[in-house]
Amino acid sequence: MAGLSPRETGLLCATLQDAVVKCSERCLYQSAKWAAELLMSLSSTADLTPASDTEDDSQMSDAVGPPEFLSSGPVPVVVTSNASPGEAALEAREASGYLLAKSYFDCREYDRCAAVFIPETPATKTQPPLSQKGKSKASTPASAYNPATSSPLYPQLSQKSLFLALYAKYMAGEKRRDEESEMILGPADGGSTTNAQIGAITKGLEGWFAELNREGGAARESQGWLEYLYGIVLCKAKNEEEAKKWLVRSVNLYPYNWGAWQELGLMLETVEDLNNITQLLPRNIMTLMFQLYTSQELYQSTYSVHNQLTELEGVFPNSQWLKTQRALLYYHSRDFDEAESIFSALMQKDPYRTDALDHYSNILYVMANRPKLAFLAQLATASDKFRPETCCVVGNYYSLKSDHEKAVMYFRRALTLDRGFLTAWTLMGHEYVEMKNTHAAIEAYRRAVDINRKDYRAWYGLGQTYEVLEMHYYALFYYQRAASLKPFDSKMWQAVGACLDKMNRPREAIKAHKRALIAGYDRSRSGSFGGADAREEAQGVSDPETLYQIALMYEKLGEYTEAAAYMSMTLACEEGPDSDADGRSPSHGVGVTTTTSRARMWLARWEFGRENLGRAMELATELCQDGVEVEEAKALVRDLRSRMEGERS
């Protein structure tokens, strides 16, 4: 994507201004915040007057915003107008009621907000949500609306007012669901409490769209906001295929509602799904943003994704969101130093920012950087102690101190604030594993994968937990799910191989461990971008433990020649591939380790058994100098000397 012309920059600025106000008018505050931050990060806003024609092949050619921007120029938006005369007339008539309803929404009085435009009647009232002890009707799809036999469920309203009223109903249902839910992982917390408003909203929207189709769009055209809400409620009702269709329709009608893109991305599980749905999306800069975001969520930390991110940073050089995406890409490729440096720069620029702080704390935890994690916890607590991200940061700090009970307390607090906060469920599962509470760990991990099936950490945690319980068939299933989500992570395949080995399936275990070797090599070439681990793997240093395990499995199968070959490769990892003739290794060998010493002992005994006494003596002597397996090595040297003396005599 080439740089934008001044006219394109002006059009993009005006469109983002419009998006901020439109999202705010509909109380979609996260989407409004995202658009406003993007607006402030534009490369140049000095000359916003359209001065040149838009190129036909530009990504902005289909995203110049409503027609009024073309004629009036990028005047700062205060209130939005409506290009449809019918909608504009309805909005003007409802102006006072809309302002009242929005004030109720801002005060979190959702039921009062909805009642301004949709008064409660016996037909629209819903039953309170049932807990897990009863069967909730909210998850059951509402009966189809028949316009031939039914009267409209809602009065004649503008789409803006109808969206606000229905969204308020949805939020009221979410609030009531949280109030009815039991304590986090308490004795009665089955996780099945639902939003009782879903059925009524679904039925009402079905009726509205049926009326719109019956009129043929002659009187009014849909604007994309009601499609977005319909997609949300369909997703909540587990009807994901239909939800995708309606969300795609929403982003085509109005591309600058970032919340619709996020909901769509949550339902894509593979890169193939992303490629297929991209063909249905509008041709503009928001689709590029969506591709980048979804690729990051699918752990696709490739050169093409980084190049796409670099192009977007050319348009939005100061975007904190884009910088966060790059940090997360480095995090997924295990380049923790680079990811930490980006997050650190972001915190210095905006110390009150709490977005993605949970990921930053995970990076500091893995790096065992306790002082910086403590500082981050203090900073986040001083900024906003009642944010789920803040609670996760503090929980990670206590976990690094091995205070697992206190860590669980903070992760519970994060989930009390937001039951759908994925990171807290996963981290709480890790803490329960450390506390040997396998039942609670399994439940926490299950909640995590219910929220996001792409979270490989939760699948891997389930595998670990079932492996502790020696339920290897279950563990294998979950490890394989984790490996399918992150196929270029050697750790996933090592876990699959170890599990297969315990199930006495050595052939399959060998394949899995070889896949781990390939994954590590592929990651060093295409996904790590200069991390320490990447540089080590790029020099050709394989994981000696994986090679050693492959050798042991070949030994189980009685294939000793293959076992000896892999033991030799394990031994070669000590010095690395660039060792000179004197054995000095200027590259990144692993040095003498317990694993390489065991491989050397195995090779010494194998050479002894083959009557190659000279090579066996050389290996055994090296073992005596290593300081590992010394006693066994000395015993082997004595046996070799006695054999050699016996042959001489």
C-alpha cells in the first residue's frame, strides 16, 4: 500500500472523525476510542484540503466516507447528519427522546434507556435469567417473525434510536446475567447463566429486517448498525455461521465500526477462514487493519504480516494500537526482548494506558523481570485498580513471588470485573496447576477455551493437567489442539511426543519430536525476527533434549544404528555447527549439559559393545572431565582398561 495523497489523508481524517461521533452516539465507546486514537496518529493533518484526485487503485478509493465529505471538506465533526431524508426526519423528531435515552445509558440505567423508545409490554417482557440449575430459554433461537401474520414489534423509529434501545436491552441482560451468576468457580458456578434478552432482541431484529425486505429498501436503507447487533446476538446464541454473514454485511455497510471487525475476528479459527472471508470484505484500509489483527490473533508472526504492519505504520506512524500489535507478534514468536522494549516505550509515552497490560505482564513474567513487573503493578494500580488488566498484572507479580493463593485472588477479582476476560481464566488455571488443584485448573482452562477457542495456552494447560492425572488419551487430544493452533512452536510438538511415548506409541512419538525439530528451524527462519532463541536456532543448534528423546525411542524399537546417529547429533549440539578444527566454537553451542553427558555415556557403552574400545575410551575420558556422570564414567574407564589389558596379554 503506497502512501496516501493529501486528499486521501483528508478524506480518511474526516471519515474517522465521523466514525468517532457515530460510535459515541450509539454508546459503542470502545470502538469510538479506537477510531479516535487512530485519528490522532495520522501521519499528517496539516493540509486536509482535497487537492488531487484519488487514484483508482488506492485502498482508500472505496472508503472515502459519506458523500457530504466530498463536497464540504474535512470540517471537524460535532454531530452527524443522515444522508437518508426519511432517517433524518425520524432522527429530528426523536431528538429529545434520543438525548434522554443516551443520558440514561451513560448512567448505566439500561432498562430506562430502552423504555424511552420501546416501552415494556406483555409481548416484549422477558423472564429473568435462569441459573445453571434450570434451563435457560435465552439460548434458544426465537421463533421466526412472520410479517404476513404479525404486527411490527417496535414503533416507527430511526435506526439510530432503535439500535440504542436494543443495545441497551442487550446490556441490561448482560448486567443481570452477571448479577445472577454465582461466585467465580464457586460450588454453584456452572458457567451457564445466559442473557435473557437475547431471544427478544433476536425476534425483534428478525421482524425489522423482514419488514425492510418486504418494503424492498424503497423507503429506507439499512446502515449496518443493526446488522452488527444482530450478529452479536446470533453469536451469543451459538449460531456462528449466520453471525458471520450478518457481521460481514455490517462491515460492508459501515466499515468504521471496529467492534464489528473484532466480533468477526473472534469467529475465525484458521488462516484459511481468514482468506476465505477476506474476499467478501470491502476494499479499504479497515480490511487491512482487520487482516493484521486477525493474523496476530492466529499467531501468524510472518514476514508478510510484519511488512503489512510496516505499511500501515506509514499511514499511522504514532498509532499505539499498531505498536501493540507488533509487540504481540514478537511475543507470539518468543522474541521477548523486542516485545518488552516496545511495551516499555509505550508505557513511557502513555503511563495511564492499560490496554494489553496483561500481555506485557506475561512477557515480564516469562523473562523473570521481577523489579519491572513490580513497577508495572504499582503503576497500573495507581492508574486504575479496578481494571481486569490491572488485576492480572498484580496476579502475575504474586505468581512470580510463588504466592499462588494471592495470585488466584487477583485473577478472581479480574473475572469479577469481567467474566469474559480470557487472560485471567488462563492464568488462574496455571496457578491452580501450581497448587495441585487439578479440578479447578481444568475448569478454569475450559472456561478459557469457551471464550476463545484459539487460546493455545489453555489447550496446552488442559493437556498438562490431564497428564498429571495420568489420563494420557485426554492429554494427547488437548496437546494436539494446542499444536494445531501453534504449529511452529516446538514446545507443543515436544509435549505431543512425550505423551505418545507414555502411551507406548514410539513410532508416532518419533514423528512428533521430529516435527518439533522442524518447527524450531522454521520459526528461526520465518517467525522470530532476531530474538536470542531465533539466532541460536538460525545457527543450526537443535534442541539436544529432543534429539536425545528420539534416540531413546529408536532404542526402544531396537534400531540401535538410528539411536546412535541421534545420540551423536545430541553430542554435536555442545559445540554448534561452526566449530573450527581445534574444536573451538565461536557460534552458539549449548555447551556440556546433563542431556549431552547422558548421550556421551550411551555412545561410550554402545562403542564398548561394538568392540570399538578406542572410541569408547575417548568418550569415557571426556565424561570424566565434564563433571557430569563422573562415577559411571570412571567405572566404564576401568572396564575398558581391563578389557584392553586383557587383549594385550
